[in-house]
Amino acid sequence: MSKKAISLFTAFAFMLLLCSFTSSFSNNEKIEGNKKIERKIVYSKKKHSITLSWSAFGSSGNYIITRGGSRLASDFVSVGSTSKLTFTDNKPNKDKYENYYKVTRNDVTIIISVENQIFGDNMYFYDRKHEKAETARNEINAQFSSIGLGGANGEWTTKRQAYYFKPNVNEQTYDVGGSGSASSATSNAIELGFYSHIGGLGKLPSDVKLGAIFTRPHLSGGANATCTFWRSVENVEVMRDFSWTVSQSTSARRLLIESTSKYISDIGDTNFWGSGGFIADTHYTSARPNWGGQQQWYTRNTVFPSGSGTMGGSYNMVWQGCVNPPKADDSNSPISTTPIIREKPFLFIDNDGEYKVFVPAWQKDRVGVSWSATDIGKGEIQDLITNWYVAKEGDTDKEINAALKAGKNIFFTPGHYALNAPIQVNRKDAILLGAGIASVTLEPTEKNSWGCIYADDKDGIIIAGLLMDSLNSTTYQVRVGNEGANADHSADPILLSDITCRVGGVQSNNIQIQASMQINSNNVVGDHFWLWRADHGSQKGGNARWQRDRCKNGLIVKGNDVTLYALFVEHYQEYEVLWLGERGRTFFFQNEPPYDAPNQASWSSQGGRVDGYAAFKVANKVKEHHTIGMGSYAVFTGTDGNVNKKNGFEAPNSPNVKLEKMCITRFAGSGNIQNVINGTGGSTATGVKRVASYNNDKGTQPYDEEFTLPNRESYPAYISMEK
């Protein structure tokens, strides 16, 4: 976008602010046969009128216009007809967002609304004021079964969707009623599928009351949830049952849960297992949940009813900043406080009826939730229309980067964003916020060999709710700070929240990536990552995957004072996490090594002297580091049968380097993890092995190594990052 275009864009936004005049950010289109039907809507606050326009469709006769208070309103009333391609409603409903127009000619109907024009076709809004209780549930469940959101095929769809619920009125709820656990047919639960998001548009979770929510494991007849990925829910109250049966890249935040039966599914057989998960900033009011059948789980700043007994889980359960967590034992690690956290921003409707984004404040040493029964919490409210650029599927890297440079934050509506160059976050306090598991994807062209997202070394940047795919070879997928980053961000740290990086699984061509994520900046907080070199995908795998889907490291940390919560990293081909910065902290780590190393010669570290690569490597030069709750699980199923990993974890023998609550075991395959850490702790050949604490201990310190990291000379010449 040219500088002139940016200036016009900024001026236009300013006019909107002064006039409260709602116009289009981009044309939305429907298809009639092979013909696109353009739609536009303009609201005049001064006249309180709404003008619609559209491109021609149908064969003959007038266009009939009806109006409802929401897209699925129970009643649409006639407001007129016209032979023209425009119509003005001089007496619309009071709230401009409660005007949905159906324009019909012959057997074709299009819907025009302000919300659709702002947010596009992949965000679905529900309003109990105008709809029956069952309306939202019926539509969401119909989508689950009809557009590929359920079953194994749903894993690889490019469809993305978010379901947003407006606050309840007059004690109404979105609960259609039902009985039994959420997975039973009698429960009438909302069933959430792949790449789907539920969000409440109130200030408080209690402003949106839902009945029951269920996620369906699709493997092994409904017993295996280890591939129940890519879905999220936030800022709602669940009244009857919350059966969140999930694994990685699933986020449940800012919830009020009145009742929960269990976290395991009661469909299929009784051998349920999962590999989840993450929940934060949530209040359970009446029942303690059960994560039985889960391999691991991370729970942060959540309030449970009184009690301290176990809540399930097999290997690595971390409870941080929680009220009434389970007692500590081999698999449970309660941690009293969360040392520094900023909750993920979210979309809501303010008292003035306008869409806003709440950006929570930083908090230190927090226990419990960030909100109360009457208070949204500490933070900043930003107006969506004036402060944000609302990106929709089809927007380009040029448009998004131009909006960032013009001072806008970016709200990614659900979609598959195909880029030819990375998004560059180059100013203080800039925010990228995704909805509906929005995917930032680099397409296979020669120009985009840099990465998906690059953040400069600036205060207060937030990147949240995005999935990074690479359909071609790149240096990184996400990089925070350049290689010489050294600024002090302690007064306003950088936040990375609900981030997924995916290598392989979806593309057909060979790709090679050096690292999914590299954090060079200091004072970065990461709140829930899944960095995943895919162990399976939409195309054939087997032995060829080792050569086709190449990536050395999931995460490289060079910055100092980096704090990570809920770090999931799997299947990378060298050190999956390589930590080079000082005073790093990680609370919960989950890992499986690569399934597909063909033989030991191809997978050996430290100059070929050590079998395999440690899952979590703290470099020998590091003087101060602390982790709690670490699991690495052997699954060597694609090898020649003779591949092992010597150490699950490696760290220097140093007085201020401490790793706590480590666990290793073997799930499948003949190979083993031979030691927990630094040659100590025992082998998975004889079962689960644990080390409670390793601190300047007597294990064999790893050999000193030189690590080959990307540098400026390795970056493409076509792009220049601002300093």
C-alpha cells in the first residue's frame, strides 16, 4: 500500500470516529453460480438510517427486503422492495448491529449487516434477544457435521470459524436444556470441532450463559483424544457440563464453570486417553474436574471448590497460581503463584454498544482469576473501529503490514492467510490477535523464505491466537527480536499467547526450516505454545517424512529473563528446545521425540558422541535457569528399531541451574530414553522414570558445543527490518 493510500486510510478512520459512520473495510461477496454478489451497508448516526447496496442477481422482478434483529432471528419483517440496487431503511432497529437484512430476488437471498461487513463470513454472531435458545447450538452442531470439523479429515481443513455470543438479556440463556454428561445425546451440548472458537461478548464470563460444551475424540472409536487439536473457548459461563476432551493447541480461558462431570469421554470404550492440555483464568464453582486419562495437563490461575485430592492425570500435571489445587505427588506439581502474567486480549461489546478489545494489564505473583463477579479486571479498553485493522481471509501481507505501520493493531478474523512475506511487528505495544485459530501461512513462492511473523525488539508487543504454517522452506516461523536484541523490557514485557507453529502435515512439497521459533528479546512471556513438527498429516508419511519435513529446533531462546508457561514441543530433529539466555523459567514442558529418525547415525548429538538429542537443552554457558514439570515420552515407531535417546534433558552442573519434577516413559516403539537427565535417573526400558530435582548434581555434564544459529547473512535480501 502506498503512503498516499495509508494517509487516506487514516483520514477515513478519523472521519468514522467523528461521525460515528460505519462503512465497509472491504467488500464482502456471495456467489451466485460463478458470479460474485457484492454487498455494502452504510449507517448514518445523524439520520439513524441504514443504506444497503448490492450487485445485480436473480433474473427478474423487484428485490424484496426483510429485516431481523440478528442473522438467525426468529422473525424477519418486511421493510420494502425495490427494482434498484440500493435501499435505505429510515427506521432501523435502535442498535445498528441488530439490523440484519435479507435481500431476495427469485430463489436467491443474500444477507447484509454491519457485523458481516466488519468481520466477514467466518465469524458467526448469536443474539438471544432475537433468537430461540436452541438456535446457536443447532447451527454450530450442523457445521460440525457438514463442513469437515469433525473426524480425522477435520485436522487438515483450511476452514476456520468463530462463534460469538452476545450477552444474555432478562435472565435468558443459550441453554436449550438437557441431562447427563455433555457427551451424551440427552445433554444437547454444543459440539466444538477443529479450528473453531467460542467467545462470549460480555465483560464477564457470566454475561453469556451456555448449557454444555463437548469435544469429541475421533480416534479408536471415540476413546483416543490424542489428535483432538485446534479449538478454543473463552469468556463464557458453562451451566451444565464442560467436557473439554482435548490434546494440544486447545485453549480454554476466562471461564465460569458451574458444573463439570469429567474430562474423559463416555463414548467409545473405557480406555480413554488424551495428550492435553491448557486451561487458565477459570473458576469452577461446584465440582472439581477430573483429568483422568490425560497424560499431562497445565492449569493456571484457576479456582476450584475446596479439596486437595487428585484430579487425574498420569505423568505431568502442573497447577500454577491455583486456589485449592491437588496435593503435590509424583505427577502433580502445585506452584503457589504465577510470577508474571498478562492475560490474552479478547473481543467484547461495551456499554455503549460498540465492539471493543480488552487488553489485560500485567500482574505479578498472581493467585486465582483476573476478573471478579462484577469487574472485568485491570487493563485497557480499545475501540475496535478506531484502533484496529480487522483482517479478513484474502488480505495480503502488504495490507496487514501497512496497517501496522499506520499505527493499527490487527484483529485476524478466522481464515487461512496466504502470505508472500512475513508480517512485521515494528512498533511498541502493537498487537496481533487471532480468532478462530486463524492461520498465517507462507505460500510456496521464492519470495517468502524468511518466515511468518517477525517482531522487532520493542516494548509491549502482543502476539496471540495464531497458527503458523509453512508450505515452503523458511529460516523461522516466528522470530522475536533481531540477533542483537538487548533492550530491557522489564517494565512492559512482550507477550506471546496461544501460539501454534506447525511444520509439515499439510503441504505436499519438501520443506526445510531452521527453527519454528526464536526468542532473541529479553523479558518475553510465553503463555501456551504448541510447536509441532507433524508426526502425521494429510499426505503419506513413513520414512520419507524425515527428509521431506525438515526442522532442527522447535524453540531457541537467546533472550534473558524469558518466562514460559505451558510449553508443548514435539518431533523436531535436533534439540527441540535450546536455551541460551540467562534467568530463563519454564513452568510445564511436554515432549515426544521424532518418530521417524531412520537410524542412530542420522540422529546423534554432541559431535556424534551421544545418541539422539535431548528434548530440553540448557547450554553449558548458562549460569541461571529454573524449570518445573517436564515430561518427555519415547515413541520411536518409524526407525530401524535401534534408535535411542541418551538423555531426556541436559543442563550444566551449575549452582543456579535447577530442573524439577522431570518424567520420562515409553509409549510405543522399541527405542528408549536411556536417562532422565545428564546420564542419571534410569531408562524407560524398565518403565516410568522420574527425577524430583537436579541442581548442580553428579550427572555427566554435556560436552561443550558450538550451536549454529541463523544470522543476518542467512536472511533473504529482499526485506529490511526496522531497528
